[in-house]
Amino acid sequence: GTIESVLTSCIAVWYGNCSAADRKTLQQTVNTAAKIIGAPLPSILDIFLARCSSKASSIVKDPTHPSHNLFKLLPSGR
């Protein structure tokens, strides 16, 4: 839990600017943690995509958010 918390703190902000080498190193750290605890862990990319999607969804739902006007729903409502 501690490792995930440290690695994913503000991941939506910093992950997009990481180099491929940095991303590989981070994923190796996650893989090592998964082996230590004996349970599968989501990939760093999966966590990043989920957090970005969640953040965008919360911005769309909050008309008082400063970035609300930057998002437009698709005709499907997504």
C-alpha cells in the first residue's frame, strides 16, 4: 500500500512527462512489489489511465470547476 501510494501520488500530472526508461523502471518496481506480496498489482499505465479518466469525469460533473469548460461530452454522453 505504501509503495502504491508513493508511486501514484499525482500520477495524472507527472506520468505523461516520464521517459520510456523511467516508466520501465517504475513498472519494474511495481512488479517487484507484486512478487514480494504475492498478489498481482495493476500496471502503472493502468493506474494512470484510470486516474485520468476519473479526474476528467469529476471535472465534467462539476460546473464550478475552472476547467469544466475545457471538456465537451460526446453525443453518446461519454
